[in-house]
Amino acid sequence: MPESLLFRNSSRKKIKLVLEPWAEEYPLNDGVTVKIQSEKQTTSSIEVEFDGEDIIVYGWSDEMSVWIDGTKIEPTFERGY
């Protein structure tokens, strides 16, 4: 069953969302909410790490979609670059 994860930047400073393994970076201002939605049941998992400054999400383009404050982002890897 597909699942979703929500998190909010409540750090009072700008942080980065990094999508791996593509190293796609998106700035997240204070108060911004991010939703990671799994697109299908897979044998692999979507992993999230916070290193104190950045939120790093590990996954595959056909397994997840990413929404920032309700807007679906279209990372470079989705466009085939």
C-alpha cells in the first residue's frame, strides 16, 4: 500500500531538501511543509535523513513524488536530463 510522509521546517531558518541519488536541491524556508508520497508498493524503501542542516531523501523517481507546500515539484530526473 502506498504511504506518505509529511515534515515541516520548524527550525526558524532556511534548510535544504536534497533528493538522492540525483543531488537535486530545493531551499525550504521556515514553516514550509514537504510531503513525500510513495507511488507504489516496492521492495525498496524511501529513506529520510536529517543532518542538522539538510533533509536528505533517498528514493527512486518511479517510487515517489515530492510536494512542497502543496505544489508537486518536477525534479530534473523526471524530465530525463
